[in-house]
Amino acid sequence: MMARLDTLPARQVAAGIAAGDFTAVEVARASLDAIAARDGQVQAFLQVSEELALAAATRIDAARAAGEPLPPLAGVPVAFKDNMNLLGTRTTCASRMLESYESAYTATCVQRMLDAGVIPLGKLNMDEFAFGSTTDSSAFHPTNNPWDTRRVPGGSSGGSAAAVAAGEVTVALGSDTGGSIRQPASLCGVVGMKPTYGVVSRYGVVAFGSSLDQVGPFGRRVEDVALAMSALVAGGRDRLDSTSQDCEQDYLAHLDDPIEGRAVGIIPALLEAEGLAPEVRAAMQEAIGKLAASGARIVEVDLPNMANSIAAYYALAPCEAFSNLARFDGVRYGYQEPGCTALSEQLSLSRAHGFGVEAKRRQMLGAYLLSSGVYDKYYLAAQKVRTLITADYQRAFAQVDAILMPSSPTVAWEHGSISDPAALYLSDIYTISSNIAGNCGISVPVCLGAQSGLPIGAQLQGRAFADATLLTFARALERACEMEGAVAPACAGKGGEL
Amino acid sequence: MRRLAEVLRDWEAVIGLEVHTELTTLETKMFCGCRLSHDDEPNANVCPVCLGMPGALPVPNERAIESIVMAGIATNCEIMRRSMFYRKHYFYPDMAKNFQTTQGPVAFCMHGRLDLEVSGIGAQERPDGTTERTADGSYVTPIRILRIHMEEDAAKMVHVGGGEGRIGGASESLVDYNRCGAPLIELVTEPDLRTPEEARLFMERLRQTFLTLGISDCSLEHGSMRCDGNVSLRRRGETELGTKTEMKNINSLKSLHDALEYEICRQAEVLEGGGRVYQETRHWEPSRRRTVAMRMKETADDYRMYPDPDLAPFDLSDEFVERCRARVPELPDAKRDRYVGSFGLRRADAAQIAGDPAVAALFEGAVAASRGGVAPTVANVVVNLLPGHVLSAAQVSGLSNLLADDAITFAQARELLEIVEGTDADPERVVDERGMRQSTDVGALETIVDEVLGRCADQVRQYRDGNRKVVGFLVGQCMKASKGTGNPKLFNQLLSQKLGE
């Protein structure tokens, strides 16, 4: 049977291998082939782990030959954001600081994907240490949006979104601290989910904002994302991450449940906000109409403190970043300035030359915000805002099961067209509040923009630990919008035959 | 410099202690599963967490939390049901993450208290009239404990190529991360201590308490218990606090006393000479018996403390606290009182035995194996004979029975101890085998006494002239004549009788 890997849902990849339609090694080679054909343009990968991929595929084929039961994601090509440790690869966080850092162990989220049978294709580009929303701050190279390579894929998990949108891999993992999964998913026309804080272990994922970071999957279908989610929670609570919870479940079980009569919230003020591109606003109206046509009740809700979320975030996240990145000093690993004769000189020059501009800006900001006399004014105030935003969500989710809003105020923009960091920070307006409150969110492609022809995602947010319900609504929206499985047209068909 | 006693008549010393105790009896580190050990090769017990590798996360050691709660209960602290860990930032290679995980304003244990009983010569350091005393000059003073918090230890740094292992002039600095992340509890007292002796006693009490709890080996020498002393002076009657200095490198109870004594006298000299005491950290040099300035502390360091987002706040349940309370064994004070009350020991002996759980266990084992009423003799053996030796409880009991029966002298007991030490020999059997048992046959002893009195006419005359002390010499002569088998007490009685006739 002839098939194109980039058209296959994850479930069919695994089923095809189980049925003997193709082997896992053939799948691995098809994925490597697609990367070879497409990534020159897209530049999603920082490392392609061909040996690891073929070794994993060979194991799957041997297991099948031996008549052993195959794991749920057997043979599914997956790649990982480069802030996730995987033995046998470097974990660079797209930074000079960790350019040659070899993973000392494997992150729990990566291990759980491997345990589910995936083929690891490599490590994906990102904004340096996940600081950004363009992937342009990678110390090595930018990543290009597969729909239009002059444009950014979004960020910070831009490599993850682009690799999936380009059809190079079926699923990718990213991390989301203020929207870093949902925004690039929207800009690249794929599904990207930020689970509830605590659902997926953070152990082995290089921390940015420990109280905000959450790992989640990208896929071209909600179903693929649900399958990956099931793999990420398999085994329950991770005892290596004391903030993780036991959320083991099958996220496919209720995926196709009807949403008739169930309530979806909208926030009218958000849809009228200044800075929201008209084609994105139109796409949201269309998505709301389609959900209503699917039987959902549309209910107006309010998150009155959401306007303060960006200010709160830029007080909290840099503090945690300053603290989390303090360990990168070139003493035990990472970039060490040569020729220093004093410890203080070595520490400061290694950090001055190992980190890029944005990484330094965030750490300087955090160091200032945590200093005595300043701490109460910003950090403590931001924690209070956090409490208020969390309470807002609780009130809203007493009325509705999901809230619909944009993932990004605009479609993908051209590289270098926004240079003011504050303007970039403001583009996170729709995503940040769910990191602050710790609940779940997902971006689902709903259409191509009427003006730009570029993909637009709608974001659904759900209540904490109701990730399965969120996926049910995401699947309903996907069904209604008929964007399922789309590969960026410029990439589709290039390499990757099975 | 003036002497301490003189200085303290004019000045009041205000002393506070910060005591770090590594929980050496735990199996693993504070936030990872690495083995806790001081004996292994450098950097043998490390993992991604304690090395601060990218992506690693801390998981708290629940047994360490139990230990600190027990420490809090034993020092009469309030156990805070909700507290959390903070990050304290500083850049130095001894802390792999460049921040130390410690606690913030609320610690697991707050507002405790220990009552110190100060007696003997040490009690004289406090000038008369500054505290209420009993007839023998001893006094009791309450020492408040501000808090006990949980934190992780730093790595050990070894500076090579410079002088005395100091960083200045060193060509290389080596880091051993075996200790990095070891569970540490820090106890901070209120500034309630007034003399070096009180500080020494407090530290001793704390050491005894933690040893009894079994939470640490409490070695000052090897650094599993470390103490910094803060001291300032003020004129007697003054209520404002003076400028304090902080004493480091205290590695014995004696050092703590001597460093504070030196520092109090030094500060007094500076102040009396019209000078100013600078807030600084000073290093105690035991060999030269002085403190030297290490670094000035004019401004407070900014550690940028904030709650550690990787560690959820702790909510201790009643059940958890009660479980810890049930694990607190009989503490030294209660044990001392029981020994005095049930066994009739002297208070000082009782306190000494009760202070060391291993000694107390041996004592109680020996008492249980001995006849009734022998306990004070067992205590005598344990306090005066045993230090430096290792005997089983049965052997201690055997020795004590022999002594209580006057079957051997104290000198013979010492000899016997060396014979049976390291074997499982029964002292009573050894005494019989070697014919060491003292004679209590009065008739035989009388013959010896008469012979001695006959040839020591000079001493007999001296005795009759009122020099009663010569009896000791005569007892010695009797012992010699009996080849050590006579009972000296009986000889003494017989001699006194006959000389009195």
C-alpha cells in the first residue's frame, strides 16, 4: 500500500505497522526523508537524531515480529522542543550557553512518549530558553513558517509547531509558559495544547517559569494531541516532580462526546479589543457560529482582571527565570569563558557571552524585581493579581465548560517586522492568563485568514484538570471547521512516501 | 585585655547563637535520592538534582521534615502547620543552582525555649546580683529559640596551593558536591545568652538533645554541627543593643566558650578605649586563642529571597505532628530526673549519663543486670572508669557488683576493666580465677594491721600527736603487706580502732 506519511493520523501509523502495511523503520525513513526535503526551508530542527530514530523503529519491528503487543503510539514520528532532555542528544535551549551540552538524563515527558512507542526524530528550535514569541531569538538560526517562509512560526515552541505543520513529524512536544504552544500552533495552522499545570511532569524540561511552565503536544489533529496526552499521563504522578498530579486517563474516551446543550463562554470585550486583526475577529465570529450550529450554548462571561495579566506575568515570569537560569554559570557545564583568572570574572563573562539579548533582559528584569525594596511592590502585587485572575476563572467556569477566544491577535508576521520587545510581549494577551491561573488551553485551526490566506487558530480554555472536556470541545470545533490534518501547502508532497 | 570576670561586672554581654545541624542519620539528601555519606570519594554521591543540571527538580525528603519537627518538639517550639521553602540567591560554586533552598519568614518550628541550669564555676561568670541563685550558687535561665528552619547544605570547597587551605593565593579550588543538598536544620536563638558558659551549656544541651533524638551524629569536630556566635556588649543597665560581631570556625564546645570570652574582652577594650566595634564576621584561631576579622558586613547582602515555585507549601497534618511527637524519646532532663528519683544518683552523675544516649543505654542495661541498690555504683563506674573504654552492659554490671561488695578496690576495678575489655569475659569469674578478690577475713587482716603498727612507730606517734592523715600511709602499708588482697575500707576501720585505743 502506498501512503504519504504526512496525511496519516497517528492512530493509522500505529495501526499500519501493526497490520504489516509498512514497518516502523519505513516510517522512520519516511520521516527522515520529509525532514531532508522540507527542513532546508523551514529550519525547524536543531538536531536530527537519525540513529535514535532507527534504533527505536527497529525495536518496534522486532517486537511485532516476536508477536509482542505494540504500545499505543508505536512507530509514530515525534520530535521534541530543545529544552527537553533526551539521552543521546544535546539539550541546547537554542542558546550558546548550552550549545555543546549533552543531556545527562531523559526528561519524564520524553521518556513517557518513548515508552508509548514513538520514534524520536530529534530536537526542535525555539526562542533562546523559551523567551520569546517568534523563535527568532534562537542563537543558531530562525525557523520559518511553513505556510510562508518569510514569516515567523511564532514561539517560543516555533520549531515544534513548524515541524508538525510542515508534515516532518506527526506529533511534537513543546512547552508553554505564557502561550508558547498555543500561539505558534495558531500561526502554523496546527493543534497545540497547554494542559493544566501539574498534568504533565516538568522533570527534565529546562525551567523558565516554574510556576507557569507546562509541557504539551502539537499535532495536525485533535485526536493525535489526545493520544499524546494519554501517553504523557500514563504512569500517573511523576515522583520526580513534586508539583505533578496523578491524571492518568484515556483522553480518547470522551473525545467525540456531543456538545449539544453545553455552554461555551465568550468575552465580548476581548473580541472587540484594539489590536485584534479584523480577519482574526471574523474567524472568531465564524467559529462561534459553528459551535452554536453544533448545538453549544454560547454564554457571555467576563474575566475582569485579565487586562492585568500581562503586567502580572512580566513581574512573575522574569523573577522565576532569573532564579532558574542562575545555574548557568559555566562552572560545571555549558559555556565557560576561556582565559579567566578570577572566579567572578569567569562567572560574569561566561554569562555575558553565553546568553543572548532577550535572555539577559529577562534575567536583569527578574534580578531587579526580586531585590529588596522592590519585591513587595511588584512580585507580591503580581501574586495578588494571580489570585484575582484565578478567582475570575472559577466564576466563569461555574457557568461554562470552555471559553473561546483568539490564540493570537494576528496571523504570522514577517521576520523582523516587530522589533519593540514590549509590542511582542503584548501579543501574548490571550494566552498568558491561563498560565497565571494554571488551567488548560488549546489552539485549534479554524480557517485561513480572509486577507492573508494564513492559518488562524481559535483558543479554547478549560477549567483546571478538565483537560478531557477541553479536548471534547476542541474536537467539536475541529469537526465543525473542517481544517483537520492540514499540512502547509508549500511542504505537502515533498518526500515522505511510505 | 582585662579578664572576663572583671569585664562582665561593667558590661553585659548579649549573645545569640546560630546552630547548623546536618541530619546525618538520614539515608538520603534533602531534595534528591543521593546517599548521605562523608566517607565516600569526592563527587561519588551526586545526581542531576544536587548538581543543578538543566531541568532537574527537587523532591523534599519527608524523613527530614520528621526530624526537624521532632527537633522543634524537643525544644518546645510551636510547630507551624503551614510553611514553605524559599530560594536564597548567591553566585558561588559551592551551591550548584546558585541558590540555596531554605525557608522564609515562617519556619517549620518557631518560638521555642530551653531552660539552662548553670552550676559550678561556670555559674560564677555571671556577676552576683544579675540573676536569682540557689544556695550552691547555681541558677536557671530561660533561653528563647527564635526558629528552626530546614535548608540544604552547600558543597565542600578545597582551595589548593594557597596558605592554610584559604582561598587567598590558592591556585585551584576543588568542589566536592557529596555534601551539596545534604539536609540541614538551622536553629537561631534569641539574644538571651549572657556569658560564654551559658552559650557553651546551651550548645551542649542542644547537642545532647539532638543526639537523643537520633537525628544527627552532632560532631562539631567534623562539622555535622556548626555554630556561629553573635555577641555585642552594652553597659550594665543599658537597654539598647550594641554593635555585634559574628564568630566563625567554632569546632568544639571549648572553642565556643573561649572565642566568646576573647571577643567579649576584646570588645570591652575597644569600647573602653573610645573605639568603635564594627559589624563584621570574625574567625576564631584556636592555636593563637584569638579572633581575627574576616569580612566587614556594613550592608546586608541582597539574596533576592522568594518562595520556591518547585516546592508546594507544606501543610502538616495533626496526624503527622503527632506521629513525630510519638517518636520523640525520653529527653536528657527527664532522664536525669528519673535517674535521681528512681536510682538515687547524684544529680551531676545523672546529668552526665543522661546527656549521651549511648552511655545512658549502657547504664540502664548494666543497672538492669545488677542487684538492687547497685545503681549508684554503676553510675560511678560509668562516669569515672568507663570513658575511653568499651565494655558490655553485663561487664559493667559485674564490675559494679564487685565494687559494691567491696570485693575489689577501685584500682583493681581499673585493672580488671583492661583485662576484660574487648573480650566477653565475666569480671566476677576473672576475679576468682586470678585470686583478686579482696579478703574480708577480719582475723587475717588484724594480724597484718598489728604487724604494720609494730614497724611504723613514727607514724603511730604522729597520729597520736593529732596528724590523722597518716592513716592513709598506714592503709597503704597494710595493702602492700596483704599483696593487694586486703580490703582498704576494713584496714581503715581496724587501724582507726587500734590507734584510738
